[in-house]
Amino acid sequence: MAALFKSVEEMGAILRGRLKPGRVTYRPKPATAGEIKELRHRLSLTQAALARIVGTEPAAVQSWEQGNRNISGSATKIIRLLEKRPELKDELMAV
């Protein structure tokens, strides 16, 4: 129980800026609708193929490109990876 109280106290100190968190999570800048569509066209991918690469449904990719739905963090990371390393397209398709 003492460990729980200590954890809550540390959380309060972090929230007040008195203590830095022990673990920092990287959150990439979300990909925009235009970036997703441009990347897909540059790599000659259908919406279904991009959906397969990022592990979602083609309807989600369509919604991202129309700006109707926000892209998840993990999908954004894959999009950013493909922007930097387009040669990974075929390898990611096979996973």
C-alpha cells in the first residue's frame, strides 16, 4: 500500500512540473489526409494495400484521406516509416 501512495505522490509531482517522468513516450505528429493520399499515390498503393500494411480496414484509410477520421499513433508511425524508407513497402505488405 505504501508503494501505491508513493506512486500517487510522484504522479502529482510530475503533473505540477516538480519531477520529470521516468518514461517518456514518443508520439509522432499525426499524418494529414494529404500526406496519406500523397504517400499512397507515390508508392502506387491502393487504399486496401495501405490498410493491409498498417493493419486496418480500407474504409479507415478512405476516412483518413477524406479527413473524416483521425489516424492512430501506430498507423502514423508506419506512415512516417514508409515516407523515410519506401523500399520497405513490400516487406510490410508480407507481414
